[in-house]
Amino acid sequence: MRQPMPHRTLRIWSTIHKWTSLICTAFMLMLCLTGLPLIFHDEIEAAFDTDQWQPANPDGPLLSLDRMLEAALANRPGEVPLFMSFDTDRPVVNVTTGPTPDAASGDMHFASFDRTSGEPVPGHQDGVMEFLLQLHTDMFLGLPGMLFLGFMGVLLIAAIVSGVVLYAPFMRKLDFGTLRVKRSRRLKWLDYHNLLGIVTVAWLTVVGLTGVVNTLATPILDTWKNQSLADLTAGYQGSAVPTPAEMASLDAAVAQAEQAAPDQTLQFVAFPGGGWSTDFHYAVFLHGNTPVTSHIVTPALVDARTGQFAALREMPWYNKTLALSGPLHFGDYGGLPLKILWAVLDLITIVVLISGLYLWLARRQPAARTAGAPATPHAGGGAS
């Protein structure tokens, strides 16, 4: 027969659960509340997009990428190209520019262009969604904000693990799912908290871990550049990042990349000097054609000055983990049904967090300590 957990061990796990939960609860609530509409970002954007844009020449030929790049730079004089991406359902090229190749996200400018005419395409008016995404990602604090939220995610994982450890001795004398609704209010909410916490534990662990990985995007990209691409920059010491006027044909670079990976699809281009390329290469990113591999990109590096093909480099495991974490974090793999499931679990997690905070506050009230509710440790992600 399995021996019960020693009282001292129980108290240690209870203390870990209480303090990790208390410290991260407010930030987890913020992330759950902002994450809920972000799950449906595409659907919300489509619902409020009343602009029935049509290409200028629906049956006409597509303009070259070099011509589109010229149009984008003419629209933002004095700036340099950072990224170029492509809509999948319409002939539109999206170009991100900035004052410098290493411009911060807040200084970047995103614009879309009709590939049949080179004219600008009206942008989406999604200021609220952009605000929520920035708040959810880094609280408008850049890398320090991302790393801080990553630390909150680590505390969440510790709260989950300790909650699961405490759940077994707590439920030793009760059937799974027992809700003592006729007892004190605190005891009733303790049962709700434990049940909802253990039901969502797997999902919350996945979302928590992927969230932590997402906050490490900048260090991951820096590691990739400094390790995996170091040999490609060996001969460029002392060279400056090429200006747009010094860059070779973008169309030729993309054609070489597609020739090197004929079974993959073009996703975006990163220009020299940014976080997704070296200071001297076009990085042409291609992706697979299945629901999973479509999120895993492979870069082809082309010398931006000479147009010479340099290498096709498979991303290391940590970059693949980062690439898969984003869509998994928001339930972006299985269409609307999976998003709805993610939203329901998100709402349940909000209840777990709020109930955990209530249980901690109620325990500290003298009346709660005499109401007959035992101060029993509980499982889940909220504060005890």
C-alpha cells in the first residue's frame, strides 16, 4: 500500500504552490484575457474588414519582386527594406521597412502593395488587436518585458507541477470530481478550483511552455545567427550592410532558393542586417506544405551584393521549437474548432486563477478559518 506523503514534504509543496501561484496570478490573468481575442485574431479582422479590395488588373501579369520593392521604398523615402511577405489568397506583397536594418519593432512600417499594379493596398484597421498583441507579448517593454513574462511562465509551470503533486493526497478520500456544494463557500470553491485545475492541467502546461519558448525568440534568433550562420559571414569582416542600391536582384535570389528546395513554398524574405538574416545575405524562407510543416521554415541564403547562392540551411531544433510554439500557443493548427476549444480552456483557466486568488484571500480572513473548511492544499494554477 502506498504510504501517504510526509507532512513536511506536503508543506514544502504547498508553500511552492502558494507562492509561485500568487506571484504569477495577476500576469497570467492579463495573458488569458488578452489571449482570448488573439485566438480569433484572423476571424475578428475578417469580420471588421469591410473593404472589398480588388486587384487593379485581376487577369494581368504579376509585377516582379524587384519592381514591388522599388514601389515600397518609394512609398517610404529614406528607409530600408526589412521583410517581404506574400498573401496566400490575393496578389498582394507586404513589405516591412525601417529607418535602419536593425530597427526596433516600434520603428518598423508595414505596407501592402497590389502586385498587378504596384499601388498601395488599404491596410487593416486593427489597432485594438495590435495593442492586445503587444501587451500580451512584452507589455510594451521590448525584450525585458518578454523575458519577464517568460519568468512568469516558469512560475506557472512550477505552480502546475506542485498543484498536481498536492492533488493526489487531497483526493485520497474523495472520488474524482467530487463537489461538496452543501458545505462552506470556501470548501465549495476549493473543489471547483481543484477539479477545473486538474481538467485543464495538460492544456495549461502546453500553453505555458509554448509561451515561455515564445518569449525567448530574440535569444533563439541571436544564437542561430551566431552559431549556425557564423561560417557564412567569415569572409565579410569590415563590410557594411549593403544599401538597397547595392543589392542584387531579389527575383534572382528567390528563384535560386526555390530551385534549391522545389518541394517547398516561398513564405517571406528577410533582408540583410535584420534579426532573421545575416548582415550580408538575403534570407529566403520557404516552408512545407502540410499543416505541421507549413510552420517550419527553411532559409536559403543568397549574397545580397553579388546574388551568389550561399547555402540552404535547415533550422536547428531550437528554431523549429520556436516556429511550432507560436501556432500551438494560440491553437492555430486545426482551424476554428480547435480555436473554440482553446477559448473554452482559456475561460476555464481564468476561473481557476480567480478562484485560487479567492481561496487565498478567504483563508486569511478570521471568519473563514472558523467556518469549518480545512486549510487543505489544492491543485491547479491559481493561488492557494
